[in-house]
Amino acid sequence: MTTIIHIGFAMIILLLLHHRYIHRNDKDKTGLQKWFQLSDVRNHETVELIILGIIIGLLI
């Protein structure tokens, strides 16, 4: 189970880095919005939150 949790955290980190890479040149976004956008929770953010929820569920 520990391996699943580590894989989940690695996936979240990779998705955050991917999101940052996509939005790196957006002048209208703040530094935090380039990493994660709560107003746009439908793409990468949704997957990140689902993985985080699975990890929390496994820990409990």
C-alpha cells in the first residue's frame, strides 16, 4: 500500500509540473495560478484532487 501512496504523490507532482509548464508564459496568471487554478477545476486539477482523495482514503 505504501507503494501506491508514493506513486500517487509522484503523479500529483508530475501533473503540477505539467500544469506549470503549460501556463508558464501566461501573463494574466499569478505564480500560484500557474501551478494550480481553483477557478479551472476541470482538467489536471480534478485528477490531482481525485488522486489526493484516494491517498487520504488509503491512509485512513
